[in-house]
Amino acid sequence: MDFDWRVVAVLAPVIVAASWAAFNIGAAALKQVQNFLNKQA
């Protein structure tokens, strides 16, 4: 049973883009949560 590398070729850019977006949005969301928590104190 051979592995079909076309699946990797199609999914790899999608996974890279999703992880890049999650990293950028996650950093902004974390900063926003920290600002919110600092204003509550």
C-alpha cells in the first residue's frame, strides 16, 4: 500500500496557512484578554 503524496501536497499549504493565522490571531486575542484582566484589577 503506497502513500498518496498528493494529499500532503494539497493539505500542507492549507495547514501552514491555518496555523499562521491561528498564531497571529491567538497572539492578539491573548493581548486583549490580558488588557481586559488588567483593567478589572
